[in-house]
Amino acid sequence: MKFLSALATLAFLFSAVAAQDAVLPADQATWDLLNRVMYVSGNAVCVGQQGIQYPFTCNAFCSSFPDFELVTTWDNRAPLEFDVSGFLAVDHKRKEFWHVFRGTTTLKEQITNLQTQQQPMAKWYSPDLAECEGCTAHQGFQITYNNAYKQFGEKMKQTWEKYPDYKNIVTGHSLGAAAAYLHGLNLKTGGKDPLVVTSGQPLVGNKALAEFNDKLFFGDKPDFTHLGPDRQFYRLTHRQDIIPRLPFWSPYYHSGGEIFIDYPWAQPPLENLKVCDGAENPKCVFSTSILEDATVGIAKLAHLIYFINFSLQCSLPLSPPYNGD
């Protein structure tokens, strides 16, 4: 009897592990959503270069979004400070309020990435964040986000007052994804219920912070494979991109919600877009070795390919215009 009981326990544990490693196909609605978000995100590179001009013009993909109106931009011009650039914009046709953070493009942002000391989470906008007991986050990412917030916070609040029924959409790539992750937590605990899409996001904090994010966006019993209009968090990864693997030492830990691009180029076929269960699914971005990602992945510019080819120069868009509605 004890033998049968032990077998049953082992079978249960095996099924639980197998379930956490589940990988399911994405649907067309998810593909369309992520494609649109990446095109909007691709405009952030222009901040700090040629710029984004009112109402919403730039040398990247701005012309693909004629219903957008620029609210504000922010940019770090002090060479030794830790900041990301970005912009706020509203889409009046869809009633959306976009919060977009630019990814890593300069040495100073690389220096930020090297600061690996963790510290307690700051409260920022929402006093409810104090409920995240034991949560710690990458010190450089916190400095990055807090400095950016000081620049756009008032404009953001004014926009909420002006358009209270607009949906908040938060996105960012690379270092901008880390800032977007923290901003999403900030808005969520403040009752704004944002849609958060990060791409090429590094690990931001410890397991307590990751599970706090999971609970906020997926509930007490998170189902990371669930798709639908009620899903509000997507962590987009790409095969052989090393950045989602860094920092690779304890206590850094990812939140769930991974959507994996198993395709080397831009505009992946639908069958190559995977929905990954668990926080660090070994069949998704963790399926390759660190060595492979650090050599082949970097050589192939895997970190810059997320539905579009993220350019480091505003004047050189490397993908065709967005052709969605």
C-alpha cells in the first residue's frame, strides 16, 4: 500500500512538473496584438535622436499610427545618470494611453545593467506596493525607472484626468522592458489595470517580486497559458536572446507570462509563436545554453528582433511599415 502511495505521489509530482513545462501555440489575436505593440515600441528609438514631433511624426513607424497624439517625451542627456528615454501618447480612435520605454542604445545604459545590487522596492506612485513583502529589485533598474518617472509623472496624471476611460498600455524593449515591468507593477497596484508587454526583458528582481507580479496579473492560481482579451501581461522572448537570461545568478527570478518567438527573423509565422507555462520554461528562451546565446545569439542580433528589427538609429527603420488596422 505504501508502495502504491509513493508511486501516486511521484506521478503527481511528475505531472505537475510536466504541466509547468507546457508549451502551447499562440492564436492569431495574440500575434496581432504583439505585432502592433512592437511597432509602437519601435518608435521610442527616435527619442533623444531626431525626436518625435507633435502630433505624432518621426523617422521610424509613426506614420503607421495616424490616430496617435504625442503627450510628452523624456530623455536623459546627463552622461553619468541612469535613465531610459521614452514617450507617452494617446490613440484617440482606440481610446488607448501608451507608455513606451526605449531600450538600451548607449554605453551609459550598459553601465546601469552592471549594477547588480538589489534593494527594497520603492513605493513610487502607489502606496499599495508596500504589500510586496520581501520584494527586491535590481538597483540600476530602479534608479532608471524612478528617474524617468520624475520626468513624465505629472503629464501622465494630467492625461488620466483628461481621458479617464482610455486603456493604459505599457511596453518597452531591453532596458526599457525592465522599466516597463516596474511601471506596470506601479500602475497595477494603483488600480489602473494596464496591459503590459515587455520584449527582451532582463530579470528584474527576486522570486517574491516575480510572484507578486504573477498574482497581480494572473490571480492566486495563475494560468500563464491563458489567452484572451482579459490577459494583461505578456513577457515576449526570442530564441538565443541572452538578455532575458541576465542576471543569471540567484536571487534573480522571472515572472510568468512568457511568449516565445521560436524563429530567427522578424515577422514570425504564427506557428513559431509559443505560449509558455511557468516562470523559466526549459522549452522556451531557457532551451538554449548561455554560451550559445552569448555567441550565436549575439552574432545574429537576436536581442534586436522582436516582430520588427529594432534599429538603434531613428533614421534607419529596418522593417516595413506596420500594415495593421
